[in-house]
Amino acid sequence: MTSRGDVHSQQVTVIEPLGGRIWPDLVACWRYRHLVGMVTLSHLRARYKQNLLGPFWIVLQPLMTMVVFTVLFGLVARLPSGGKPYAVFAFAALLPWNLFAGIVASSADCLVTSRALLEKVYFPRLVLPLARILSQLVDFSVNLLILAGMLVWFDQVPGPALWLLPGYVLLCTALGLGCGCLVAGAAARHRDMLQVVSFGTRLWMYATPVVYSAELVPQTWRPLLEWNPMTHVVEAFRRGFLGEGQALSAHSLIGCSLITLVVLVTGLHVFHRASATSVDIA
């Protein structure tokens, strides 16, 4: 026979129907923060499991991309880099771009790749993209150290805008989460949406001044450039680390922040609705 005290000492989890709630339960994600950490570690291990170089790919991939860009755009095409060494000019932009693209790509397939787990265990579904964000932030932190070493090697002094970069990292992360959740919701029903992510982020990169300076963009195209949230992030990193970068208008930054907020809220809503039925889709 169970005593009254024993009954009240037990923790009871009530799982309510998801259809009546629109937004993800962020409070529940905080309660499951230990699970976020475990999923993050599991995702990091899975990414480099049975790879010859293992976690060294965290550094090698952006460095090899930088070398290719330096040869093609710095030495062959001779694109201007504001008087800075093209290698560090490109790497300063690749750092936030890889964070954004990594968050989008890894979040986009989280419902598809975790379907077996979703069928067996209850937990807030938002744990999955949040864990992907943390794993990408680990890569970002490692490559941040590489950039610091490059600044020393090329004798470059960071600019006064360096202290603003945490805000731009937040903007980049929020935009990546919103886009990733949008695609994850669509990919739960249409797997080919995952192919769109790879192609779409590649096009988006060339629409963002990652390999070239924003100064090269004709004036007629400047509005499109400035209303791209990642343009503000990339140029902010160049201003912060190199003291070199286009100072974009404040009203376009406010507009891009609002765009990011809309994408984030919409993405979370779509993800929440899709996660409620993803395990029922064949």
C-alpha cells in the first residue's frame, strides 16, 4: 500500500496534446537542459566517428576553403580586400558564415535523423535543434582561436567594433535556427527539401560579401545587399577583427533584425507543428 507522502514525492510528467499549443515549450527545454548537453556530445561524436582525421576536420574544412578562396579570388581574380591579406580577409567572413550554414544544415534534418528516438522517448522536440546549435558553436569557438592566431601571424590589429560581435553572433544564430527549423518542418514530409538546403546556402553565400568586398557591389544592388542579414554579420566581423568593412546603414540593420525575428518565430512555429506529427509520417 502506498502512503500519502510517497505519492506526493513522485514526479509526474503530464504530456498535453500539442495541437492546442502553438509555441514550443522553452521552459521544458530548460528542465531538459541535461539532455541538450548529452545530445550535443552525441552529435559531435557522430559527426567524426570512423573518420581518419576525426575532430581535426573542425579546423581543416574552413582552412581548406580559405586556401581555395585565397588562390581563386585573391591571387587569380585579385579581388580587393581593403589592403588586408586576403587569407585573413576571407577567414574573418567564413567564420560567421560557417556558423550560420552549419546551424541551418544540421537543424534541417534533425526530425528525420532522430525519428527512431522520437518514437520511443518523450522530450521537448526543440532539444534537437538546440543541441545542433551548441555543436556548431563548439566549431565556431575553435575556429575563433585559429582566426586569433592568423591576426597575430599577419600582424593585424582588431578594430574598436570588436565588442559588438556577440550581438552579431546572436543575430547569426537566431537566423540559422529560424531557417533550420523552417526546413526541418518541411523536410519531415518532403525529404528533398534537404537537397535544397545545400544548394540554397551555397547561393546565399555568393549573395553575401564573403569572398568579395561589399565595395564591389554596384549602387543599384546595394539595397538587396543591405537587407541581407548575413551581410551585416560578415561586415561586422571584418570591422571587428580587421578594422576593415563596410559601415551599413542603421535602418537596414534594424530591418534585418526584424526579418530575423520573423524568420525565427515562424520557424519555431512550423517546427513545433511538424514535430507533433513527424513520427506518423511514413
